[in-house]
Amino acid sequence: MQNDLSAFWMPFTANRQFKSAPRMFVSAEDMHYRTSDHKQVLDGTAGLWCCNAGHKRPKITAAIQAQAEELDYAPAFQIGHPKAFELATKLRDMAPEPFEHVFYTNSGSESVETALKMALAYHRARGEGQRTRLIGRERGYHGVNFGGISVGGIPNNRRMFGSLLTGVDHLPSTHLPDQNRFVKGQPEHGAELADELEKIIALHGAETIAAVIVEPVAGSTGVLIPPKGYLERLRKITTKHGILLIFDEVITGFGRLGAPFAADYFGVMPDLITTAKGLTNGVIPMGAVLATGAIHDAFMTGPDHLIELFHGYTYSGNPMASAAGLATLETYEEEKLFERAASLSAYWEKALHSMADLPHVIDIRNIGLIGAIELAPIPGEPTKRAFNAFLKAFEKGVLIRTTGDIIALSPPLIIQESQIDQIVDVLSGIFKELD
Ligand code: PXG
């Protein structure tokens, strides 16, 4: 049957281009998608950075099926169901030590809004309600809701949408292409960029600032890896001034760097962590904000029968999502996938950097199982060269993501070395062919 594509207004998609030559996935298993014209496509991006355990994983599929039979939905407010508590406990056990509490959302964007609201309300609850400013960073991506695009630093995501939140300021991006190029892992230069926070604090007064939010590794804007010492300095400055530090770990959470969270990997503890994506292997929408005991406890005052935080979603801790989350975390543990990511990262690094001398390649960056290959833009036609690479890679059976003229890679943590080779072979061939 001919499928009418016109009704569905697709997100973050060139709708007219897509609908003139659609690319459709109809099934998936482990490392591969299958297209509507029966082609296998190797998943170089874990869907959208979310299917960390690969696709159609038996335990997750079975858990969802069983949950649908048992309890499809339970009200999220004033009533519970066991799996939401079980998953929260498991998450707490997996998270770094200061994180004792879990607030459920349905996406990364909602986790960001939740964390920002928690930060504001935390200060207010402690009698510091004048701390209303939020600090983000240039080239930051924190989802697409109003708080997230306000603290985010992507012009296209902001400019069409009005005046956004007031009282927001931005740190400079950590990307220093002139000093850090073809760096393996964390760059040497740029820790001092964290000191820009001191200038922002001096400008506004520390007592007006509620929180700083950053991605420990910026994913969406092309894999920007924190310079050595940068996150440590941000932590030091925020602590000194009583400002909360939020790590947006929507991409870096759940093993992407070879540790449960980037906070573990870098050994820097924020006050709030936002998550989503890998929490349920992308199978059912779910996000979570991890909060320290100190933040949670600041709300636990007043009469017992009153709601402490006026925030939450109809689907917070949804039974189906909770079941998927539990089965996902069990799959990560049973298959030791975070350890696997850590041990594969050296092979990954070497494979990626083998493309350094190919045509058009102007930078390569990597950390954990994340990689980026930056291409020189076609003069006057930015983004086109990388998008052409995406189209060609798809034709050759490899799924990649592009942002600007940067190719971003983030395969499922079950990837084999031979499949890393396949990605590099296909991309190398394409770079030689590209205009
Ligand atoms: N924070 C971060 C750091 C993210 O990367 C979000 C929040 C928002 O999550 P939701 O679930 O609301 O989409 C994200 C999402 C890409 C890409 O190709 C990245 C994201 C989403 C889609 C595509 O880089 N990140």
C-alpha cells in the first residue's frame, strides 16, 4: 500500500528532502537496522545516542510484554507501583554516592526543565529565593523546551522562539580548534575557560545565581570534550559561591564513556544529573533527574500531608517505562557493557584517528565510545558536505549522525571491533569520493 507521508511533520528533519526520498527502518536487531527495501544498516549512532545495549534485546522486550499484561498504567501522583521504586533504587545504586533520589520524567528535555526548576526551588526553600539566574554555555544542547533552549547555546534552536527565559547567561564554549586539533581524549588547553564563570558572577553577583548547567561532554553540537581540569574548576567555583552545578548526562549517562556516568568518569560530582535515552535503551520514553540527599532534604519540611515539590508528569515513572528501565539496567550489568565500552575505547580511538590524513578531514575527537570527524565545509554551503556523507554512508549500510559539518558517532556498546572497522572503511571510502 502506498504510504502517504504528508501528514507527519517530522522533528528536526528536512521534511521536503526526506519525503522526496524517504529512508525508513522497519526492524532492528542487535547492531543493525533493516530498511523498507530490505537493506541492513549498521547502527553507528545507537539510534539517537540512546540504544546503548543495541536493538531488540530479549530481556527488555520480554519485560515490556509482561508489564503490558500485568499493569499498563498507574496514576503517577499520590499512588505508586512497585517497579518505579525498584528502578529508582537500582539507579541510586548505580549512580555516584551523593545521588540518593530519582525524579522521573519522559525525555531529556523534561529532565532539564525539572533540574532547572529544582535548582530554583531548592534555593527558595532555603530562604535564598533571590538566586534566580541560570548559567548555560555556548554550543550547549539541553533539549528543546523553553528552559533548555534558554540555557542552551545553539542559535538555530533559539532564534525563532521569542525572548526565552530572562536572567540567563552563557559561558564560552570549550572548543578551541586552533589549539586542540586531532586530540585523543581530553584536550590539554582550555581549563581556564571555566574562569569565565568568575566574570559572570562578578557581573551579576553570586547571590543572584541559582545554577550552572553543562554537558560534561557536549554531544549534539559535535562532540566537544572538556579540557583537562575544566570541569574540576567549574565545580570549585560553583561550590565557592553556593551555586548548584548540573551535569546534563542525557548522552553521557549509562556507559557511553565506559563508566556509569560522566561524573564517575571525570571524578567530578555535580549537584544534579539529568538523564534519559540510555535509561530505557531508548525503547520506551523515560528520563530521570538524580538529586543529592542535600537537595532532596531541603524540600522535606512543612506538614507531612502537603506536596513538597509542585512538579511532575502524568507519565513520571510509568509502569511500562519502569519495566523497560529495570530490564535495561540489568542487561547493562549482566553483559558488563560499561566495562566493554571502556575496554573498546582504545581500539575505537585508534580506528577513528586512522582517518586523520583523508581528504576534507580537519579534526577528529574521541572519548569513551563517542567520536567526531569534522569536515571542511564546502565554501558557501555549510553542512552540505557532512550531509552528503550521511546520505552516502546510509547507502553503503552505515548509520551516522551529522551536525553542521561534523560527523558524530556513538555506536551501541555491544559493537564488535570488526564493525568499528566497517564504519571506518565506509567513511574512508566516502571521504575520498566526496566533492
Ligand atoms: N540534553 C542533552 C545533553 C541531549 O543530548 C537532550 C537534553 C534532550 O533530550 P530529548 O529526549 O528531549 O530529545 C539531549 C538530546 C544528536 C541528537 O543527533 C541529540 C539529542 C537528541 C536528538 C539528536 O546529536 N540529544
